[in-house]
Amino acid sequence: MSEEIEHNLDKMHDYIKKQKWLLIEGIIDYRGSSDGLFTLPEKLNEIDVILIYDKNNIIDEFNLEFLYKIAKSENVEVKEYFLSCKEI
């Protein structure tokens, strides 16, 4: 894993702590990969928020639509870490 990715993950972990969320699991998909994304439906009953780094990193339109549709079907909020940090 690159230093940049590791650094971003550490910052996201700090953000999760500040929000006082309980981190159940972390899934990393590299650009163009969606293996982790497709494991989400089986976990949705356990979570309230899906935190993604930046929706612009999801380059496949089908995957982006899939993410938001499964979240909506289970009333799970999708938050973008990248945008949240800009607001702080």
C-alpha cells in the first residue's frame, strides 16, 4: 500500500473517531475495482453510514448507482470524506 493511501486512511480513521462512529469494517477498492463494493449488500443491516473517500474515485457509473441504490434501499447514509473535510 502506498504511503499516500496509508496517510489518507489514517486521516479517515481520525475523522471516524471525531464523529464518534463505531468502525465495523474497512473496505478498500482500487480505482477500477469493485470487489469490496459488491460485499456491501450483505452488511447493510449492520450499518448506518457508508463513508467513501470521494465519489469521483468511483469511475464506473454502474458502481456509483449501485452504491446509492443499495444505501437508499436500507436507509443507509453515504458520506464523502473528501467533501466533509472541506467543510471542517
